[in-house]
Amino acid sequence: MYIYVRGGLKFDEMSTAVALLVPMFAVHTTTVVKFFIANKHLTIPRKVPVTKTFVFLSFFFPVIFVLALLCVIELKAYGVAFASFNEFRVSLGLVQTCFAVYIGLFISSLYENRGHSE
């Protein structure tokens, strides 16, 4: 939206980009919401040890994913790359596809039902 307001994207380009991004974020958000609904009466132990590698990767993939999306959007907005809007759209889809599986795995593992009860 910010880039649209600043004139970096036309309205149809911005709306297409949003239409590509929102469903993927909705899928990941749904996983989190489902967890909280399914576990509304459960108590999860505060200390469940995880490896340093898991902690690192659970932050690394989302940060790289967001940076990659911002990079593609900025490249389009400032006219640095993409000869056509179709190239931008495909690039945005490729970035989503490359990271969606990994992000989904981490979100699912963080918000899975472990069967703990009160």
C-alpha cells in the first residue's frame, strides 16, 4: 500500500500483488488460529526445549522470506527490474512458492497440538 501511495505501483498492479500475497498469509494465519481454537482449554508447559538450529531457522526463513518479497516489490516499484508486470507477478509467485513450504512447516511445528491437558 505504501508503495502504491508513493506512486511506485499502479492501482491494478498493487491490487494484483495484494491478491497474490493475501491468500498465502491467510493459510499461515489459519494454522495459528486453529491451534488456539483447538487448545482453548489446554495448558502447554512453559519450558519445552528446542535446538538452537530450530530457533535460528524459525527466525531465519520468515525474515529472508519477507526481505525477498520486499526486494521484488521494490525492484518493480523503482523500475530497476521487470520489463513487464507479468514478469513481476511471476517473480512474486516464485518467491512465495520457494518459501511457502518451509514457512508452513515451521508454523505447523510451532502451533501443533501436542496433546497436553490441564
